[in-house]
Amino acid sequence: MTLLHSAVCDAVWGELVRLDGRLDGRVITIEVFPLDDRYGGRSSRATATGASAVNTRMLLGSSRLEGVCAVVTVAPTTGETSTTEAPLCV
């Protein structure tokens, strides 16, 4: 998982690239949100099934934020449990 920043666009976005080479039907979700407002209306989320990478939309106005976080969830294939990584905040 990577948090990307553009000073020109005053924006941040998240990117998740699977390094295991498996495209096994897992549903992966990445969400980027302001440090102090995870469940508010400013988050950006992207979901993909069986993909090697997924990117969120840009979260604009990043220079006005106290910080930004990203979190990844991997939903199971049959018979497995969902895993959510701890948020990465900067």
C-alpha cells in the first residue's frame, strides 16, 4: 500500500499493488481518509476483484488536512476470513 501526493494538484490518493502474483478472486479495498475524519464524507475508496492493483480517486485539499490515512481490506475467497490492515497514517 502506498499513499501518493501531488503538490501541484494539492491531493493525495492511495494505491495497492499485489506483490504475490495471485489473481484468485479476492476482493481488495483501499480507502484514503483525513486523519481526524475517517467516517466523514471526505474519504475516497476503491474496490477491485481479482486485480493486481487498485487506486483510489484523489482526495483534494490535502494541504489543509492535519494528516491522511489509508487502510486496506482483503475479502475472502470461499472458506477464508476477511483481513483488514491497520491504517497507515502520515
